[in-house]
Amino acid sequence: MTKQAKLIVDKEYIISEIDSRIYGNFVEHLGRCVYEGVYEPDHPSADEHGYRSDVIELVKQLNVPIIRYPGGNFVSGYNWEDGIGPIEQRPRRLELAWRTIETNEIGTNEFVTWAKKVGAEVNMAVNLGTRGVDAARNMVEYCNHPSGSYWSDLRISHGYKDPHGIKTWCLGNEMDGPWQIGHKTAEEYGRAACEAAKAMKWVDPSIELVACGSSSSRMRTFAEWEATVLDHTYDHVDYISLHTYFGNAEDDTTNYLAKSLEMDHFIKSVAAICDYIQAKKRSKKKLMLSFDEWNVWYHSRQNDQKLAPWTVAPPQLEDVYNFEDALLVGLMLITLMKNADRVKIACMAQLINVIAPIMTSKGGGAWKQTIFYPYMHASVFGRGTALQTLVKSPKYDSKDFTDVPLLDSVAVYSEEREELTIFAVNRDMQEALLLEGDLRQFEGYRLVEHIVLAHDDLKAVNTELAPDNVKPSSDGNAELEDGKLTARLGKLSWNVIRLAKRQ
């Protein structure tokens, strides 16, 4: 007998309006993300700036609203001044975070130019590892002050008359990690971040700031780190960051696909810490979350250990994603949408070549990895109000998790466009799941399409020679009649069920 799941979607079961920035991404000076990804001046598709236009077109399909830059671990040793001015005068540096050579051909201005081409804002990170208050406030002045000061006039002399107007800034990166250049204790970082935040906002009071949270919930200092850092910075920052990466090195799919529950618990734990500090400070401000690094990362780790140091743009962190990775990415996106009341920014890490939805070959093609599709669907169709779907689903236990629902879902409603989208994953490895949905609140709606991403081989991948091996189709079987939705969700499938008001 086919397993069954039920859900109820009601316009009144509101989680929050979704901030489109939860569909952000991340570009770091790491591996081939910038060089041979963003920038390859000798490529046949290169534009007048040397940017790969084939990559630009793929990024546009993802509708990325904001991109974190330039790191990541990279930023903790980065002198931002190395990346401005005449390119031929820029220094080549030993890049210690990833043990490469950084040519500095791409810097702040070039990246802002590229971001505009793909329609994205920039989420700029400052170095609080080897640098501090002075470099941070100068960078804000260079980027955002109109004119009449040393750094703003220097930007103008570099050919950028109008300020960049960058509104979101990260106060360093993963400063709790011993691997980080300039690693600090929570007390040390909290003080440094507080002082940097004050000075940066004195330069431009309109900016928003993200303090570093824990690098993962598994860090020994987790929770205590957040509490201490926020004790120092709460009045001066707008978000605290979360980072997490998942993998399936044990080849245990049932456990792997349950890891989005860990992500959900992480979000709720950090939100609780923020609320504790709010209560402690008797503050009226509710701090929001920036999940500014998240993805699957485990395929490339062994290859990375074999790479020679001190080369330019080596193939680092080039995970080739399979079909089951796409399912987990979809589940992580659902988790972000379900927490839209607190998560206002999120950045998949990263965008091109480095643990990325887009891959390129030098001088050759660009193609979509399996994880491209759930990310694109969420970004394109997941704009509006997140609604809590009341789900009744069979459950299972795995190695690390109990009561894992076979069906995970969220609904997004756009009152303006009169559209409803249901995102759903069936975690069952053996059977389809018969879904019944109560949508009587959406009278007069019709089914637009039922998109399905599925594959018989969990380990199936896309390559330059076979770029469409794993791709979605619109041949799902959902039906809507008298407010009742029915659909047969195939085993291990990502589903996007789109509905709209009849015209």
C-alpha cells in the first residue's frame, strides 16, 4: 500500500515575509571561483572586462539577490587596498588561507561591476584577522562616501565617480576557528567587532552589519561564543552569522537526508541566544540571522590534499555534486524558508567551481551541477510570504536522527502575483508518497505546473560532456480540484508545485 502524507496550507498560517536575500550566494578568492569562473579574459565568451558571459547568463538564471565577497578564510589575510588602482601595479601576494598566489587582478571595483552585471548586491566582508578598525572604516569610506575625502576621491580617481552604496558588511569571518588567520577568543573578537562596527557606521550610518557567529554548531565554543560576542556587539550589529556544511562520507543516504533537521536546530538555537541577550540588555531590537555559508562539501577533500601550494587558481574544493546532494540542498532551502522569520540573509557557498552550482572548464564550457536546480527553483519561485504547512507524514529513524518525516515541505504565497508554490521533498528511498493537500483557502486557483527533479541513480552527476544527465522536468502528476491537491511524489524526489489564481 502506498504511503500517504497530508498537508494543510492556509493564508493565515504565516511564518514571515521572505527576505529575498536568503537566496544569496558567496564568491571567495579561492580556487577557480574568481579566476576562470568570474574572470577569464582569454575565454571566447569574455566581455570587454574579461568576465565570462556564459557564466553571467547562468548566474542570471539563478536570480541571485546578494553575493558575499571576498571571503571566507581569504578575507582574514586580505589587504583590500591591494585590489584597487591600476591592475598592472597591484601586488602578487602569498595567500595563506588556501596557500595560493593571489594576483589581485580582481578587486573591489571589478567585483562590484560584475555583481551589477548579474543583478546582485554585494555583501562585503572586512578583515578583522590581520587588520582592524582603521582598514574597515577606510574601506566603507572608499566604497560608500560620495566625494570630498581621501578615500572617496581615490575611488573617483580610479574611474568610479558614483559610490558603490554597499549596504551589508560582514565583520570578519569564522573568527572562532583556529584555522583562521588572526583567530581570536570570543572576548577578543567581540571587542574588535564592536569598535569596527561603531567606526564603520559613523562613516555610513545606513549600512547593516553581520557579526561572526560560530563556524558550526559542532564547535567546542558554540553558544558561549555567540553569547559573549553579542554581549559586546548587540547594540551595533544587525545580524549574527551561521555556517554549516554537510557530507555523506559514510554513504548513508537516510541519515544524510535528515541533516537538514540539524540545520533547523542550529537556527533555532542561535535565535534563542540572540533573544537571551536581548532580554539581558532589555533591548527593543530583535537581532536577525545571516546564514552566510551553507552547502554540501565533502567530495573534494582528498584531492585538495594533493594540490601543490603557491599556484594561481588551482582546482580547489571542486565538489562534483550528485543527485542525492541536490535533494539535501533542496531540504536545506526548505529549512531556510521555514525559518524566514529570523533568517534574513543566507549565502550558498559558493557560486562558481568551488563547491558550486555552476562549473566551468578553462577555455571551454559552463554547465549546471545537480544542486543548481533546487537553488534556482527556490530563488525564482520562493519570493513572497512563507506559510507553515501543517504536515502529517510517516517518519523514520536514522543513525543520528529520530522521527524524520518522509515529507518535508513549505509553501510560499505571493498575494501580489496571486501565486502559491509548494516545495516538497520525499525522503523515502523505496516508495512514492501519495500527497493530499487541503488548499480550500485558495479558492479559484489552478495548477500551473508540477516540476520534479528525480533520478534512478543517487550518485548521478552532470559533466561538461553530459550536462543534462540530472535535470528537472514538468511532468509531475499533481492535480487540484475543489481545493483538494493530490500528487504522487516519487521516491527520493524534489517537487515544486505551482498554482495561480484563474484569470
